[in-house]
Amino acid sequence: MCRHLAYLGPALPLARLLFDAPHSLERQSYAPKDMRAGGTVNVDGYGVGWFPGPVRYRRAGTLWSDANLRQLATTEASAFLAAVRSATVGMPVADAACAPFTDGTWLFSHNGRVDGWPHTVAGLAKTLDVTDLLTMDAPTDSALLWAVLRRRLETGKNPDQVLVELVREVADAAPKSRLNFLLTNGKVLVGTTWTHALWVLVQGQSVTLASEPLDDDPGWREIPDRHVVTAAPSTVEVRPL
Ligand code: GLN
């Protein structure tokens, strides 16, 4: 399964979490500690999006071999979302298949897979406008979930509610799916756990969500499975899905 993280708080260089932390996202790409039988490494792609913006950069390949990303990662951001990808078997390895997905307001990442793809979610795909379907970033489960989600977010509904409904809907249609989401608009972070780990760390005015703790800070708390977490620097709310 992919690894992802999101940060919200006082501006800091992207590199702090992507490269400098002891168990940085770079390290989690080649030496993840908790893949739960979903692959062994995350070397098919990577991406990061940050605020103010969002500005998004994503590539197929290995995160550690991209010298341009090292330069970009000196950027200071008050919120960002980053991911490394282990492509689900049968899904294309391409820049556009990498998280974060964005519509210019939100950044989204999916760690997991839709079981029985694509048949199990053909009904969900049918709810999309034909144009949205034809302009999906890539023919992957994550890109479809994003295509559906972005339209639902436009309705102005609470983002945590929208994520919860999508998890339930996909889990009903494809019960063995793994639906671990991260979403941010630069003001709030929302995450779900559905068969995979997510950790939260609050430090002063900052909050970080990550598939694996980035260091040995005793403040990291694990979000229980099948929960949704909504985090802003001063509040972290965790509730069952
Ligand atoms: N299924 C998604 C993809 O192939 C996510 C993969 C993952 O979480 N390992 O891109």
C-alpha cells in the first residue's frame, strides 16, 4: 500500500517531512515498516501538493532519484500533502496516476485499492458526468474515487461527511477494499482508516497525519481502524466510520 502524509501549521520546508525526518517519506518509500501485505516498497511514483496554492508536483518513479524535488522541497508551506505510490497490480504507472489529485482547491490521496476493480465500482462511475469520466487523471481506482469526490465537495457539504459516505458506498459495493484517504484544502486535514494505519501528531500549533510515524516522538497517536479524523491545529476529532 502507498504511504501518505499531510501537515498543517506554521510554515515549514517540505523537505522536513519528505527527506529530513528520521522516518521521512523518502525512507518510507524504500523501507516502510507497515505495508500489511500490500506490496513491499513504494517506488512507482510520488507527489506533493502544498499551500498557499495548491501547487502540485507528481512523477512516476522513485522519490529519491529526483534532484528537482530536492530543490522544490526547500519551499516553505503552511499545509501540504505528500504520497509515495506502490501501484496496484494492473494499474498504469504514470505521472497522472500519482497522488495528490487536485481540483485547484483540494488535495487528495488514497492508500489502498478498490477490490474487484473496475466492475465493482462501475455503478459509481456511471454517476459521473461523461466529461468527468473522459478527463479522469488515469484509469485507476484512486483517480475514479477522486473524480467522484471532487464533485461532491463542490456541493459545500462537510468534507469529513463526504469522505465517510464515499468509504461506506465503496465498502458496500466492494467489501474487501482498502480505503485510507487523506484530504486537505489547506485549512483542515481529513483522513480515514479502512484497513490501514494512520497516525496523528500534534505539536504546538501544528498537526501531522501520516501512514507511519516520521520519528520517535512519543506524541504520535494511532487512529483506530475504520475511523475518520478531522484535524486543524487546535482540534483533532476522531470518530468511528
Ligand atoms: N490503488 C492505488 C493505485 O494503484 C493506490 C495504491 C496503493 O495504495 N498502494 O494507485
